[in-house]
Amino acid sequence: MKRFAYPAVFIKDREMDVYRVFFPDLGLTTDGDFMEEAFLFAKSALKEYFQYVEKFDLDYNLPSDFELVKKTCKPDETVMIIDAQI
């Protein structure tokens, strides 16, 4: 079993009233109606992404340093490490 852990940026989209999630290293996005849902969808998206990568033996970017990603975010954005096992 392999474990992948990547920083994800959570942004509240006030216009659409959802939480957007972006993995800057992978270009992967998802969203949820509330923070907990967005977190679960992000975890699922990361898992599906790496299942695909493993199945087709594709290259992928390594995760950026958490503190570096945090420094580049706006004050109203939240950064979390999301992990997935496949």
C-alpha cells in the first residue's frame, strides 16, 4: 500500500457558497458545500488521481513544502495536508 500526502488550498467561494479545493502541485481541483465535505472530496480526488497514475505508470509532481504553500496563500485561504492510500 502506498501513501501520498499533498498540500491543498481551501478557498471559500462566497458567490457560489461552496469551498473550493486546489492541489497546487497536481492541478487537481474539487469542491464541497461545507469545509468537511470539501475535505472528504479532496481526499477522494487525491486517491482517484493516484490510482490512475499507478495504473498507467505516469509521472507526477512531488509535493511542495507545506510552509512554502502556506506563505503563498491569501489570509482567507486555508492550507491542509491531504493524504490518500492506494
